[in-house]
Amino acid sequence: MFEFAESIQRIAIMAVPFLLAVTCHEVAHGLAAWWYGDPTAKLAGRLTLNPLPHLDPMGTLVFIITAMTGGFIIGWAKPVPVNPRHFRNVRQGLIVVSAAGAAANVLLAVAFLAALSLLRANIPAPGSLLAPYFEPMYLIAQFGVIINVVLAVFNLLPIPPLDGSKILAELLPHNWAWRYMQLERYGMIIIVLLVVSGALRFVFQPIWALLNHILP
């Protein structure tokens, strides 16, 4: 019973940075597409910081399950609709739009890190009115850094259909890019195998080392 209650508390704390991370990630894609001339995301009502239009039921369920287990946390939102035919510069637009989500997560990680530093410098005295709220706020800021860094790095992996694959495809010669993107039909299988086999640990080891150095 205690472990269940602890898991619920963990999910409640992680839900705030998770929802903010995936929402800003998708909004960034949509804003970048709009900047390049594509109004599809705007017309679909996806340029909003309200997380509800962005939530994917399966992605949210996977987040809850992996957050409860305390292992590698996975979750995702509904992809923002993008129509590259509207782009003023298709190749440049696809690269910028694909990179925008990860860039938003990096900026959020920096913001959460700044909030964490501010909290560490202003620890309330025991028994003060702010004392009961300090630990939850501290954990939210801490998880905010971790979730956004992991989401940024994970999405930049060159595995179709992740954002990194779209960037790489635009940098490859056309024939190579076409063959490479054929892997998209197996993308989710590849990702699941990498997670289950533990192969992703090798990718994220330097990330964990950096986070352990930065975070207390």
C-alpha cells in the first residue's frame, strides 16, 4: 500500500513537468511550421499551451506505467500536423520544424535548472509557511530538468519517425534519404527493442553523468 501511494505521489509530481515538456515540444513544432508558411497546426487548434489537445491516450498511459515502475520513463503526445507543401523553403523548413521541439525542451530544461538553483538558494526555515511546499516544488524542478533533457535527446535520435531522422533525411542525398525513411514502418519496433534490451543506456550514460553532476 505504501509503495502504491509512493508511486501515485511520484506520478503527481512528474505530471507537471511531463505535460509542460510534451506540450511545449509540440507547440514549438507548430510555431516553426507556421513561421515557414504552414497554417495547418494553427487551423487544427494545436498552437495552444493547453495540454488537452496535445495528449495522446496511449502515450499518457505509457508515461504513467513507466513512471510507476521507476525505470526509464517514456511518454509522448499527439504529433502536430504539418504540411511541408506550404513551406517557403521545404528543406530548410523541415529541418527547423523537426529541431524546434528538442530546442523547446532544452530551453525548458534551462528554465527548470534556474528554478532549481533559486530554490536551493532560498530554503525555507523549518516550520515556516513555505516549508511544506518546498520539497514538491524542488522535485518538480528537478524532474523538469531530467524529463526535458531526456525528451530532447531521445527525439533527436536518428530513428524514424523521431525528429532526428527527419533532420538526417534532409541532409542525405535524395536516394539515400528515401531508403532510410523506409525504416519508419519498423520505427516503433526498433525503439521498443532498444528500450527492452537496455541498449539505450549506452546512449544516455553520458546524459545521466551530466545530470548527476548538475543536479544534487
